[in-house]
Amino acid sequence: MSGERPRLRLVVGANAACTICGKPVDAKYQPFCSKRCADIDLGRWFKEDYRVETDETPGERDPEER
């Protein structure tokens, strides 16, 4: 793996595209076009391919949590 993380892209409105494959969004699976693409995205979250950016360094903890 190159270390580069997938980027989420979200378009709303009539021209909304699936965040995984780019096909038109299906309202049932929004923001995806199908259950398959929704499951791909869920798998990426489970594998930690997506991350929430933070200013903390790994292992850094709040002193009040100790």
C-alpha cells in the first residue's frame, strides 16, 4: 500500500455521483449508487483506510484521561 488514503468526494443535487465509482446516486443507498459500493466504503472504514485528521501524535493522550 502506498500510504496514500482514499479521499471522500461528495456531490449533492441532481448531478450527485457515487463516492466510490462515480455512477449516479440511488436514493436508497445515498451517497452511493448500490449496496455493493456502500459495502466497499464500509469495508474501507473497517480496514482503517479512512482516517479523521487530528493534530495529536500517535500515543499522545489527554492528561485527564490517565
